[in-house]
Amino acid sequence: MTHIYLTRHGESEHNLRTEVFMGRWPQSRLTSKGQSQARRLGERLAKEAKIKRIVCSSLPRTRETANIIAQQLKLSTVEEDPAFWELSKGSWEGTMGKQAIPPDVAQDREQNPFTFRYPEGESYQDVWLRVYPAFDQWVNRFSGEEILFVVHGDVLRALLYHLIRFPQARIDLFETDPCSLNLFRMEKKGAMLVRWNDGSHLTGL
């Protein structure tokens, strides 16, 4: 039976800039706390799972998180896939203050979270259409294994939507904390959600 583990990268430099939209921000690296979070998750997975394959977004913060976890799991390689890059917030990345959005745009974003597209960027719908074919390909290729995907917060939400389908208007209502543990078990009738945003291994950080 296939078990799919999903996690968001550890805390990164751009997570500390909460006043503006950051999106992909390729320059961002893990903070020391983010590195510790990844190490804790790796230690937990080494005890609880039998993961033989890690797939990650090829952005630096996810790659670094995946490599730290791989060390704990004694895995020599990590597979990188650019299809799992974070949602692009286009011209807003690093510049648009969250309190500076024009009222009509803010209303559109709130009322239509799945289809709202950032200027010169993407919507959740765009991300879903980008990530699910790659995700399905990896899962089908390694059917029967335990696989870990190290991705980004908005990508996690898009994959959650892909796996269990819920009203699109609820896409932004799911917490995705850094290095939290999410688990799906692939059954004949579909994906069973076993765990979501479990951060019990991060206590004290």
C-alpha cells in the first residue's frame, strides 16, 4: 500500500517578512530554526516510517529541508522537481504590503481564493493544474512505497484539494506549518487523510 508523506519546508528567511507577500522568493534559505525543524522531522520519520524516496521542489529552502531529512533517514539522494515550486505571487513578491491591497482586489481575493490570480503570477487553480500531474506521476511510478514530498504551503493546499476534493472556496482555510507532518494512505477508493499539520515533534523549538 502506498503511503504519501507531505511536509512544508522549514522556517525560511522570507517567512520572517510577514508584512509583505513573498511567494516563491528563490533567494530564501532556511533559518537556524528551520534547520532544526527539518532535523526533528527527519528523526521522527526515521522512527515511524519506512521512507525510501524523497521528492522535493527544486527551490533552495525545500531542497535544504529535504537533504537534512535525508541525512536522518540515511538516504543518499533526493529527487528534485520544479513542478512543485511555490505559487508565484508575480509582481507582488517582496513588494506588496498585505495592508496595501486595493479594496476591490482584496475583496476578489477573499471571495474567490481558488481562482484569484496574482498580478503576473498564479492562482491556486494554476498551481493545482501544475502540480497534480507531476504528483500523480511520482505516486504511480513508485506505487506501494512510502514517499515523502517536501514542498511549499500553497502547494500543500493544492495537493490536499487534489487528493480529497473540498469546496474550492475553502482552499485557504488549512494550516500548513513549517515541517509539520501530513500523511495520506492510498486506498482503492481514493486517498485517506491520516494526519494533517501534525507538529508534535517540534515542541520546544
